[in-house]
Amino acid sequence: MNEFLDRAEFLDGKRDRGRIRADAFKRDERMEALVELRDSRPEVFETLGTSVRMGLGYYENDKRIAAERGRDVTKGSN
């Protein structure tokens, strides 16, 4: 179904999903702590629940998109 939504146009034009995700990104210190845990102690990180690890993946993807769009993702006041 996603391929149909990607091709859909709205009355005011096609949606720029990357811009929308970049604009919505807010730095989360809890997620940043999970990144540190994953990098420093992967054996502990692997014991965390699937939803936590998936949430981190979404967070990192949104952070990457925001950085690609020129947002400063290093500050807490995004």
C-alpha cells in the first residue's frame, strides 16, 4: 500500500516526506544514551526489547534525514 501512497498527490501538491520528517525531528537524550550503549556495550544492548531497538532505528533514520537537510542535530533544542 505504501507504493500507492508514495505516488499520491494532494490538492496542494505532492508531499515531501523527507522534509516533514526532518522538520519533526527533536533530539532525544535518552536515544543518544542508547546509541552510546549500543556502541560501548553491544552485549547489553542486545538484551533490550525489540521495540526499543526499533525505536532507536527510527530515531537514527530521522536524525540522518534532518542532518542531510541541513538541520543541526547536535543540539538539544531542535
